[in-house]
Amino acid sequence: MSLPTHLQTILNAKYGRKDVPKLRVGETVRIHQQITEGKKSRIQAFEGVVIATKHGLGLNGSYTVRRIAAGGVGVEKTFPVHLPSVVKIEQVKAAKVRRAKLYYMRERFGKSARFSSEKMTGTSWQEELNTEVGAAEEAEKAADKTEATAAEAATTETVETESAEPTKKAVVENEPAEQEPVIEEATEKATEKVADDAAKKE
């Protein structure tokens, strides 16, 4: 059962991509998909031939990519057109085909699985939204690094100030000790003077 047109428009505006990749059957593409495992994420590339596209460029649209893995085993992956984890699509080769679905490629291997009119291309697709998000993430990381650096600098200054205060206290405490011999000498001189005056009077 298909949704009404106005609901499809609302859903496309909310969940759809701004720039939708337009793939054709027979193209050899390399799809870069972001894989998240726990707290780590990585980019995984899957290269193969587009053997089918279904349901256009709407939210329910998809394309199937087939490749020959190790041991001659055929592997197919179906990607939704608006899949958020697909960050980049590179077009490696382009070929002219006469069918909308290349399911007969499942029975062909080696040279028989090649197209007669293949040509190398260097075009690629990358959504602008992903670029903006990546730039925003980099800006946030730079801001976090700046804050961390400022916090470390403030901590270092505090430690230096605390280590300098005991030195000042030690200097202040040592000052009376240096003045004690001077006071004792003055006291002795005063005592001697008083004794001399008393002797003179006698």
C-alpha cells in the first residue's frame, strides 16, 4: 500500500537526503559506508556492479551491488538510496547495458562477467550534508582541544603559585633568625655601656 503524495513529500523533506546519488545499472561503483562498532567507527568500502535499482529515488528506493569475493563467492548488498551511513560513492566504470535488471550476472564468472563497452570514469558522489557535519565535528573537536589546553594552563599556573607561596613563607620565617645576632650584639653593647658608666661614677 502506497502512502499519499503529501505524506511522501513530508517524509522526504524530513528524512531524505538533499543530494540523492543517481546510479545506473551496469556501473561499477565503490561505496564507502560508515560502520560503528561500540564507541569506534570506521569506513568500509564495497566495490561491485550495480545489477538492479528499485522504486526510484524515494525513501523506499534501493540499489543492489554485486561483487565476487575471495574464493569466487558472489556477494550482493542492497543499499537504500537514503541510507545515512553511506558517506561516499565512487563511479569506477560505466557500461551500456540493455536490461533493467542484470540478474543473469549471478551465473557468470571471470571474462564472461565483463561488459563489452566498459570505460573508466573518475566521478564520485558525496553529500554536502555529510561534509557540513564533518566540518562541524572538526570545529567541535578543535574547541574541545582549546578548552583542554586552557584548563591545563590554568592548572599549571595554580600549581606554580602554590609552590611559590611556601618559599615566601620560608623566607619570612628565616628573616627573624638573621636579625637575632644583631639584636644580641646591640644588647651586649648596651649592657657594657651601662657597666662602664657605673664604674666611672664609682
